[in-house]
Amino acid sequence: MLLLPNRKLYIYLLIASLVIVILSLLIPHSSPLFSIVTGIGCGGFASVIVAWLIDEAKCKQERRKTETNRDSIFYELELLFESGVQVFAYQCAATDQSVNERSERTWNEWIDSAFSSSIDSDEALKIFCSAFRSFIGSISEEIKTLRSQTAHMLETGLVAAEDMHAISQVQTTCSLTEYEFSSFGTSEEFATRCMRNTTLIKNILNTSPLLKKINNKQIGIFLYQTLAKEHGIFISEEQENESK
């Protein structure tokens, strides 16, 4: 809910003050009543202007505070998407020579790439399936925390109904993933369903004004850079230049 001052009220008060000033012109200037009515009209006009400016500044400050709080609400969820795909990014770095320490992709692109690089290896496929289950599990737990605050967030205008509806749908998809894992385990069938659920979650996030930015964020390989270098999975640009 956008916090705005009651501008209509201020406009009506300004008009009323102007009317009083105009009416005062009908009173003889020599009359004491002229000074009284004029003072009321001019003073009222000035007071309304000052009150309006103060109210505008206060509302602007409150909007900034609300925006800051709104950004912080889903901050942990955003971090989970960023840190959760590091395992998939590491898998890509282990098999794709085009991936280096400066590579950046969206969360779903890392998962897509990891799936493609794992599909021909039973061991890699097991790692992919386990990583996806863990990734979805952490998201589901954070969503449970968020949904416990739904009433407060909607009442205070921190989130819109579309945001909470998207959150609910993502949690449903997470539950579906957990059920499918119990049915198929670390199999190619489950991995294929993971890819379907990845696309589903991405599309759901796009319906939320606050959550769709998660889909657009470019994520680098930060969590496993040191480990990857130690195992020689990819070579940094500095190392590459030194070898030349």
C-alpha cells in the first residue's frame, strides 16, 4: 500500500482559505472585521501549505523505510538461491572448460548447465539430484518462516497479495519435489522432474513484483572458487596470463 498524504483534504482547506480571503475583500478596509477575516484567511492558507509540506516529507520518509523493510523481507530467500546453486556451478566448472572464476549465470541457468553435464554420468547425476533436493529443502524452510508472517506483511503493506501467492506456489513445488524424490530417488527420472520444477519455480517468481528480481540476478562461483583452484578445475585469468 503506497503511503501518501491526504492531498484532497489539503486542497479543500486551501480553497476554503482562499474563499475567506476573497470574502474579506467585501468588507470595508477600515473595519476591524476586515483585519480579522483577512488574518484568518491568510494564516489558514499559510498553515495549510506548511502542514502539507511536512506531511509530504513524513510520508516520503515512511515510504523509504517501507521499501527498506520490504527489501529485507526476502533477503534471506535471495541468498538461498545464490548460495544454493553453488554446488551446481561447481559441477559445471568441473566439466565445462568455458566456465571460469568470473563466469556468471542466473540460478536456473546454473541448474540447467549442471543437469546437462551430469546426465551421462551416474555418479554426477546422484550428486545433482541430492544437491537439488537440499537446495529445494532450504528454500522450503525459509518460505515456512515467511508465511508465518503473512498477515502482518499484508496488513502493513510490505508485500502484495501476488507476492504471497507466489511464495505459496513455490512451497507447493518444493513439496512436490520432495514427494518425487521419495518416489524416484537419485535417478534420471527425478533429475528430469527437477528441471521441470526449476522452470515452474522460475515462472512463479516472475509473477511476483518483489521476487522476480531473483530470476534476473547474475550469480558467480564464489563459494567453491578456492576449492576449485586447489583441484585445478579451472584456471584464473591471472594464472593463465602467467603461464603465457
